[in-house]
Amino acid sequence: MKKTLIATLIMSSVAFAHADDHKDASAATLDSKQQKLGYSLGTMLGTRMSQSFSDLDVKSFVAGFEDATAGKELQMTMEEVTQTIQAYQQAEMEKEQLAQQKVAEEAKAASEAWLKEKEAEDGVQKTESGLLYKVITTGEGEKPAATDTVKVDYEGTLMDGSVFDSSYQRGEPITFPLNGVIPGWTEGLQLMPVGSKYELYIPSDLAYGPGGTGPIPPNAALKFVVELHGIEKAE
């Protein structure tokens, strides 16, 4: 939810403070600064409410507001009020979680299908973990260990081919400890002798998993083109 129900009701109270039997807003008098301010606030908050609470019963909302401000006996106890609001918030949160879960499951299925297609391509090999890789060029240097620091150029793309990160675009390689990156990189770079260029096709569980990160969606399989330029051995 973009904001809690409690916060919305507090703000929305301003808009309904002078409601009069649900008269058409076009009949409002807007001569004074106070009247224009009231109408402006009502417009702004009404727009927010319509976006967040499409099924809100406005008549009962106004009745509750008027009863409370007039000091009348309420039709619900404050405990019932609190429980009702909490139940609504809980239901909305569960609905949002289910929607997110559905998106994540669909993304995982799409990633698995994409990896299956890649695995069938000529030259693509698969490790025990599920990492796929393709040798573009093979260097003559030493292979790094997980504890080494490596110097690489790379480009990362999503399944649709869109680039989310690239040292080529920045114009300079990057150096980092090999055990400080995603598992697919840690494993894949250890296959590469210095001077090599590989394509890595990384399952989501060897990348950023169900949480995703930045421009990378949840459960996304990733493609990296990687060139290994050098190794700095761990002391």
C-alpha cells in the first residue's frame, strides 16, 4: 500500500470536514481564500483517495467523521474501529504479496525456459550448479582462485537483450575480489584463463534471486560477456 489507511483517513478528514449531505462540489462557493484552499485540499486528497481506495464507502466515512467531531455516540467501539482498519491493512498486504509472488513465479518460469534454450545452442556448456557458459576466446594465462582479485571488462544484459551494466560503456575495466560478487561470477571466472572471453548465462539462484536488485527484476536469469585481463593473487 502506498500509505496506511490511518494516515489517509486523517488527511481525508480535512476534505470532508464541511461535507453537507453530499452536495455536488460544483455548487461550492469559492469566493474567499479559505474556500479556495478548502476546495484545493479536497481535490488533492480526493484524488489520492480515489487512487488508493476505489471501493471506499464515502457515505459511511462522512457519517463516522461527523459522529466523531460532533461528540455523538459512535456506532462502533474504538476497539472495533482499530480492528477493522488493521484487518483491511492485513488483507491489502496479503493481496499485494500474492501479486508479487505471482510475478516472481512467472519470472522464474521465463528464466528457466530461456536458460533451456541457451543450453541447446552450439558451444554452450553447463556446470553442476546450473551455470551455462560459452567460450568465445581462450587465453594462455592462469585461472583465478575464488580468493583472488580479478581485472575484467564485461557487459550484463537481461533476457530481452537490454543492457543493465557495462564496463565497455564506461570505458574502463573493473577490479574486484572474486569472492565478493554473485555466485555465478565467482564460479564462471574460475573457469577462465587470463586473456579469455566468455559468455556466462547465469540462473537467478546464482545471481540476485527472488529479490532482484536495481534494474534487475526478481528471479531474472542474466547474460554476461566477460573478458579476464588479469589476476592479483591473494596473499
